[in-house]
Amino acid sequence: MNFPPDPLLDQIALALVPGIGPKTQEKLLNIFGSASMVLRASSSEWRKVPGVGPKVVSGLRQAQSHEEAKAEWQRCVAAGVQLVARTDSQYPELLRQISAPPSFLYYQGALLPRDQQAIAIIGSRHATTYGLRQAERLAAGLARAGFTIISGLARGIDAAAHRGALEAGGRTIAVLGNGLGHLYPPEHGPLSKEIVQQGALLSENSFLTVPSKTTFPQRNRIISGLSLGILVVEARKRSGALITACHAVDQNREVFAVPGPIDREESEGCHQLIQDGAKLVTGVEDILAELTQWDFVSESNVETNPSQPEAGSFSKRTNEADTSRSRQSAPSRTRSKPAAPSTKTKSPPIPADASPEEKAILQAVDGEALFIDELPQKTGLSMPQLLPILSILEIKRQIKRVDGQKIVRYQA
Amino acid sequence: MNFPPDPLLDQIALALVPGIGPKTQEKLLNIFGSASMVLRASSSEWRKVPGVGPKVVSGLRQAQSHEEAKAEWQRCVAAGVQLVARTDSQYPELLRQISAPPSFLYYQGALLPRDQQAIAIIGSRHATTYGLRQAERLAAGLARAGFTIISGLARGIDAAAHRGALEAGGRTIAVLGNGLGHLYPPEHGPLSKEIVQQGALLSENSFLTVPSKTTFPQRNRIISGLSLGILVVEARKRSGALITACHAVDQNREVFAVPGPIDREESEGCHQLIQDGAKLVTGVEDILAELTQWDFVSESNVETNPSQPEAGSFSKRTNEADTSRSRQSAPSRTRSKPAAPSTKTKSPPIPADASPEEKAILQAVDGEALFIDELPQKTGLSMPQLLPILSILEIKRQIKRVDGQKIVRYQA
């Protein structure tokens, strides 16, 4: 058996110590610097940490042997479960940015770079036919638009969201409130097998953690943490989905909600979210519009940068503090003079996995800024067909808007 | 037959001239000053007004005789229809404030001072059972809270709103797009008779005006103009209700909308309104909360006015420019020192038509500022029972909030 490098074994060992919850673990890591440093400390040093009693000290001493950590590793290998640490480049980028992100994650399936273009779809376990249908429809639409659908594998809205993504041939990640050694709810065996094929089952809990009331709220911060925004489809008042919405707000993610009839308690939570500022969603376009709503901001006093052809910087209209790294990488220092529509520039090759429509658009824009209304004629696509694809290409950072009505490709 | 005074006859005569629409009428009034001055002018003066041709000149000349105006007056008297001119004190106060308010109104029934506490409930003629039920329920609730329900007597949501108000024993006003000499739609005969008993049928159109496509959009500005806010219950995209919503925004009135299932086109217009900033409404409380949401604004640099006991001025949170006179009459210049909770002041007598709960509250607050949380103990009412009644008393200007959490009565 090949065991992982010591730093990861130390992290696993630390997480497995009985009596160390996420808060105590965070405290220990803050004080000692890393899991390895925690385990290298002495009993007297441990005892000085608030919340650490004799039981935890004895557990930490046992953890130094890596015995439990190695047993955990063997369990994971046998079950096809992989681990990724926060220090790995493969660790989900958006999740890394939240406060107190999990030190490492257990997962079954695959975590891909494209999964950072993710949206969570969550909601009530006791959903109506209406809610289930909308969750499935919106998940399918967003999956087709290139989004990975994050949810919690619960009965009701969660399962419908995963199914919608799967049926559209898209990607979906289920974040569990228990260890990957358990299946909960038990009837979701076939669903979770499909999710592993087109995404991942993921958990911060050790392999054998049983589902409990304390692990699920904790899990919700990961659902929002993995996502650019969360979409709530049916939630009662005081429900778990509203807790996830609070996490999303704390993490500076967008919150979307689907309205429904005002005489059904299943939609009460969604209506409350909308009254509190969540975006009302009637279709995929509402989400694409919001997540790709860039405004042209003229910046005449910024340093000029001749390698950037566009005239100004882009800032998202709604988010004051935008935590998405993918969006933060948008150029913020650019030339102050607008680019002429005919400026020829060198664009990168068109991605091999682009759809035929995406390719048509990228070819039309190749090397020059183009007015959006010139696109129908150049691509043979109608404006209603074009707009969602433009949004997707914007999210994929294949194109960007300049001067509001023009689009350009990024330079090679 | 007793005819009205000449100035009103002049107004009727001018409005009856064929070929003079609301715009030309407004132009003539702006140029000459009043209907009487218009009719006293000469043909050559009339001809100088853009839009006035030989036909209108001949009509104006005939109007000078008051022949048609007197015939109109006789028709109205015979049908029990009354007229109220913009210059009359009885003219609806909120309507007077819109741009180009009607010079006079025809009505059947009664227009009362309390009708200025009005909300419009409007929506699709092709409504669903869900929409009809909500329109009726919300109209009944708002009528019970003391609001007069304004609507357009149309099939669907309008009729349900009128019925809800009537069944709750409240007041309701139907603003017609035709003259009061016609009944449209024809099946609303019994409904309009009931409305006359508990409110009014109202129109700016001359008695015999037939319903037409041009009069209805024009009418919508009166629906919003009479109201503190409008509530849209089911509306398709590009529907008349959305036009009324635009008028409401122009007139600085609140816009409320009821959400519904996102897969039904009957709710599409409402969802669009909410996305554009309308308040999502699930119950009467949402509207009461919005229309009574006063913030305490400390004003230390304003002129002191010892006759006002409260400490600061109240400004509505949401409306930057508040056009409601009833609300504008809230004291804006007040003392800069907060009132002590125990300051005894002289309150006006408790209104005879106050409900038992309202009386209990007014007695509890009599003469002193009171913390809201003292009220349950003083009145025997629970907080959920108290809050809507407090909102109503606030709208009725029987109480006002000071320091956010205290209420006082107005002084005698």
C-alpha cells in the first residue's frame, strides 16, 4: 500500500482525533501553523489551547503514530475515494476563498478545473411537483450552459437538481453531510453512482462519519463555497436552504430564488429571500444575465498597458466585493482610449471542446471588436440564440464586452 | 333644472368639443388659463394653437352656447351621476398631484376623504383560479385594514379585487375607460351597482363615451393616481397592468406584485416587475409594512417648533420623493431633542369609528410615548395581533413612531 506524504497523513490523523471539531481544529492550526506542527507539539503545549482537555491530548498523542490515518487511507483506497488537501492545486478554487475552508476533502469521481463554473441548486426535501420540475429544468439548462451543478444529494429538490444535470449530460457534485463510507439517504444509491460518473461525491467528513444534525449545517457552507451563486427552489421558512443562503451572502456569492404560489408554504422561504434581496429567477437566462453582467467602467487615470486592447475595466454591476478568482482575473488596468472596432489583434486558438455555435461566434469575433448586432448576420444565429451563448462564452472567458455593445476575444 | 355654475359648464363644454383630446385640452388650458378663458377667446386666437384646425374652431364656437354641456349635465342628473372639478376640495387629493390630472371627474356613488388611503389592485383579464383567489383575499384584507380598493372593473383580477373589498364590507372605486352612460363589460351590472353602494364608479370620459382602445391606457394613470401604491396580481408580459405600473413609478407610487409559478405566463409580468424593483407581496402585512415603514431621522439643524412633541422627522425608507400629501403632512420640522417616554401630552379624542383593538391601543398610548413592547401587557393583545393594527393606526395618522421603537399619539 502506498500511503500519502506525511503532511496529508498528519492532516487526516488530526481530523480523526475524537473530540476535535472544526473549531478546535481551526484553533490548533492557527496556533501551531499546520497539522504537522500540531502533531509535533508537546502535551503541555496542547493543554494551553482552550477547549483541549486530557481526552484530546491523549487522542493527539495517539494520532502521532499515523495508525488511524493509515487505516482511514486504506478504507478510502478500497472504496475508490480520493483526498485533496487545501494546499493542492486541484483543491476547488472558490472553496479555498471562504473563511475556514476544509483542510482536505474526500471525494469519489473527479474534480475538474471547469467545475469552478458552478452553481448550487438546493431546496426543500418535501418539495411539490412544481418545485421538482423547476429544479430539474433549471439544472438541465444550467448544465447545458456549462455550469457544474452543486447540491446535497438530499431527497426532493437536491435530487431533482442532480438528475437534471445528469440527464442534460452535464456535471454535478454532491456535497454530503456524512462520510463517503455511508450512503444517505439510502435510496440514492443509483443516483450517487451516476454522479460519480459525471462529477463527484464530496465530503469534508472522515470516511465513517454517520449522518447527523450537526454535520449537515456545516456541510452547507461547502455547497455555497464551491459555487458562484446558489439557487433556492422551494424552501420553507427556517429551513436548511436559508442557512445555505446566509453562507452564500457571507461568502459574497449571488443568491437566486424561484418564486411560487403565495399560498404554499413550500415557497415561503424563497419569497422571503427575494424580499431580502435575492434575485427572482424564472429561467436560466436570469442567472446567466446576472453572472455575466459586466459594466464598462471608463478609467482614465489608470496605468496604460499596451498589451490589453480593451478600453477600460469591467466590473460586475451587482457585487461590490467579488470573490470569484475567475472573475477577478479580468483586467483591471487597461488603456484609457476606446479600442476602434476594426483593431486587429491576435486571438488564442478556438478551444476544441467549443460547441458549433460557440465556434461560429469565436470565428466571427476573431481578431476584432464586433458590435453584438453584427453577430446574427455573421453567424447565421438569431439574437435569442446568440445571447445565452455569449453569456456562456463570457463566463468561460473566451470573450468579453467592451463599450457595452461590442465584444472582443481575449488576446493570445 | 338647476345647472352648475358657469366655470364647470365651461369645462364640460370644452371637454365635449369633438377633436379635442386630453393633449390639446391641456395645451389650450396652459395657453388661456382656464376653460372659461378658452371659450372667451376669439377664433383667430384659437387658430394660433398647434393642433387646432377649422373643425375644432367651429366646435369651440358652438361650445360657447353651453348647449351640449347642459344636455350632458341633464344626462348625468338623470343617471345619478355627479361631477367634481379639480378645483373642488372634494376632488381626490392624490390624483390632483399627478401630471395632467383630469379637469373634472364623473362619478356615481360617493368619494370620501378616507378614500385617499387607497391601494389599486389590478391584473390580467385572463386570470387563473390562483390569481383570482389572491386578488380577492388581498383586497379583502386591505379593505379590512381601512384601504379603499381602486381597480378598473375589468373581467378577471379587477372584478375579483372589487368583490373582495365589497365582501369584506370595505370601500372600492372602479375607474372606467368609458363614459358612465355605458356598462362595460356588460356582465358587470350587478357588481357595479354594489360598487356604487360602497364606493364609486368613476370616469374622466364624457357620459356617452364608448369603451375603446385609446381610452383604457389613458384611464390607467387615474387608477395609479388615486392610490398610494398599486398591487399587480397576475399580468402577462406587455399587458395593461404593466402600463399602470409605469404610471405608478412616474407618479412616485409604490409598486407591489404577487409572484406565482414560473411556468405560467399569467405571472410573467409580475415576475418582471419584481426583477425591476417592485416589492414581492405574499400577504397584506407586506404592503402595510412598506406603506408604514418610517425611519427616524434625527435633524439637529432644523428650526425648533415647540408645538411638535416628537424628536426628529420621519421619512419613508423606500421613496425618495414622496408625493402623498397625507404623508407629506407629517411634521418635517421638529425639535432636535428626543421626547422623554413619560412626557404627558394632550391627545385628541379617540375616533368613534375605531375598532375595539384600535381603541385599546389608543387608550394605552394616550398622552405618553410608549415602547411598542409594553403594548401587549397594556392592551391584552399579542404582538402578532398588534403589529398590523399599529400599521393601520399609523396610516390613519392616529399614532406615529418616535425613536424607532416608541409610539405616540398626535397632539390635539
